Amino acid sequence: MKARSISPMAAIRNTSLSRYVVPRHIGYGSALTVSGIATLVLGFVVDNWLFMLLFGLLTGILLYLGLSRIQVLAGKFSFLSVGLLLLVLALTADFRTSMLLGILGQQH
């Protein structure tokens, strides 16, 4: 449809919702999910807290993108779940990040 055939007032009154739906593609979703899990494992293997933080963020993004290609609802909750899991692990496990967490948690 050409833009000339629609009057400006009709275009303003158009109430059609343009919602983007993520297309399901199990192959891409599985590849992104596996690479997200591999990034999480790599983040724990590397003995540097900066890489742990970066790989944790990258893991959350890859799992969100991968799981949203497989199941939309799983993709929505994956980023939050990864963040909570990494927070609990950082507080309970000894990854030599306790000094960093102590510095971040100090109130002046």
C-alpha cells in the first residue's frame, strides 16, 4: 500500500498494534543457549573478577536471546534467574571476590 493512498488523519486514527514477535528457531536458540552456558563455565574457570563480571553479563544476554528463540516465557525469566544465581554464588562461594563485594557494599 502506498503512503499516498492513506490520508494523514486515517494514519493517526490507525489503532493497529505493531507487536514484534520473536520468531521461533530452535537451532539458533540452542546454539545461543549452549554458548551462554559455556560462557558461564568460562567465567568461573578464569581467575579474574573482572572477567567473571563480564562473562556473567554476557551469559545473561546469550541465555536471554537463546531461550527467547526457543520459548518466549523462558527467555523473559532467564536474565533475572542468571542474575540471582550469580549473586547467590558470589555471596556464598569463595571466588576471591569478597573484597570487591565488600567495597561495593560499603556506605560512606
